Amino acid sequence: MNPLRHLDDQLFLTINSFARQTPWLHGSFLAYAKYGMVLFGVLLLAGLWISRRGESRVLAKGGWACIATLVALGLNQPVGHVFAEARPYVTHPQILRLADVTTDFSFPSDHAVMGGAVAAGLLLVRRRLGLLAALAAAVMAFARVYIGAHYPWDVLGGLAFGAVVVLLGWVLLGRPLTSLTARLRCQHGLRAVFAERHGSVHTSAGPGA
């Protein structure tokens, strides 16, 4: 067996042994592993809310964090088919499995890809929010291994893949996205001014004018 594959197996089995010894944690880790993605959605919305009053470049980063997360998840599907790695409960049927059985591949983890993408995107927007997202992503990665859904390599690869898609995409598209955001802001501002003036004209005219 490949030394890295062997190390990955051993680390997975160690975490699975820890899961056997901590039944009081099963409910918490399983709930987070299943539904923690909602938290990442909330964090992305928080990033948009924070960036809305910043300069156009900051707002573009907030928008890109959302778009790039979806892009990373979309790209992850063909990547998973390339590696076609079986789930750990298929390779090791004797393990403790808390996760539901699925037919999709194990590497890279979709949940970890999302976590890595959100963390990287929000680090572009606001450092503290990005660090909070990174902590949430790390816990998600551990939880996916804890419940027996993925190997450690699956979640580490997922975190890295999600982050690379976001950061590389921003390097390539940051300028045009910033320009587009500034243009849309300007058009929105002009429409708002026009609507305000138009309303003022009607008000001043009044029924008795």
C-alpha cells in the first residue's frame, strides 16, 4: 500500500476509534455534519451584508465568495469521478458508521469543499469573519471523518480545493468583477436619484397645481 494511503487509513481508524469511545458526541457531530452547511450559507449572507457599504472592490469580494462557492461545488463533481474513491465504510465494513450510505464518491468531500470555499471567500471580505468560517470548516471536516463518511485525505483535499478555486478565481476575475460592481452601483444610484426627483416633481405639482 502507498505510504500516504496507509497513513490516511491509520488516521481514519484512529478517529473512528475515538468515535466509538465517545457515544455522547455522536448526536452533535452527526447533526453538524448533516446540517452545518446552513451555517456556511448564513456566513456568506453576513459577508454580503458587511460588504454592501464598503467600496466596490469589497462588495465584489462578497459577491464572488457566494458565486465561487457554487462554482467550486460544481467543479468538485467531475473531480470526484476522476478519482472514484470508495467511501471508507465500503473499504472498511467493520468501522463504526454514523453517516447515511450514499452512492457518490468519497474524494474530495463536498462539505469540505464548501467550507474551504466559504472560508477563503470571507477572508477576502473581512479577516475575522473569514477566521470564523475557517474554524467552522475545520470542525465540519473533522465531523465528516468522525461519522465515517470520509477519510482525512478527502476532507483536507476538499478544503484545499475549495479555497484554491475561490482565491485563484479572484486573482483572475477580481478586476473585471470590481469594475462590473462599480458600474452596477452607479446605475442603481442614478436610478434612485431619478426616481427621487421624479417623485418630488409629482408631489410639488399636486392636485391643485
